[in-house]
Amino acid sequence: MGSTLIDGITLTYVDEGSGDPVVLLHGWGGRAASMTPLIAGLRDKYRVLAFDLPGFGGSSPPPAPWGTPEYAAFVEKAMTSLGIMRATYIGHTFGGRNAIWLAAHAPETVEALVLVDTAGIKPPATLRR
């Protein structure tokens, strides 16, 4: 596992293989290690990155409670710091929610999405709702 410092947060991550980048985002309470079978299956054909999102696994916690927008922005910064401008994202639950946010707010950074048990993004409450 590697690590890097982004905005004062230590990010621990796996970076294996070569080829087009595929980013694995774990679910709430998870860690990159939970993606080991996917990493093993993909690394022969792709550059596979799996992050311990801030506050999980070996990564330090965020400075304040974060929601999806903050986690997704952090993933985008992490990708930029690793020199990757566009990737395919595979997200499990919470990780998928972050990938959806990226696809909606920074579509130029997302090649494709694979969502596993992802709840999605709730629209803002309206008076009618």
C-alpha cells in the first residue's frame, strides 16, 4: 500500500497493474483491502487504484464530518495528485454514491461507472415533497 498527503489528510491506497485506470471505492465502514478480489482480477489488464477513503482503513479522518460532496471532491483531488485525469469507477454502496457525484459534477473525469448496491444521491427536499 502507498500513501500520500492531500489537503492535510493522509490517504492510504493500493496502486497495482498498468493500463487504463480503474478506481475502486469501498462502502461505508470498508477499506481498500475489502476490494482485494477485484484488484486481483483486474490488475493484469488495468491500473487499479483502491483508496482507504478518509476516516477508514489506514487513511486519516477528515477535519470535520463530511458528506458525499466532500468525499467526492477528495477523490477527484487524489486522482489529480496521482496524475490521473479520467478513470472508470467501481463503487460499492457509499463508494458508488461518491462515484455518482463525480459523474454528475465532474463528468470529464469519469470514463464509466460500475455501481454495486449503491443507493444514489437523494434530491434536495422540495415543498411538494
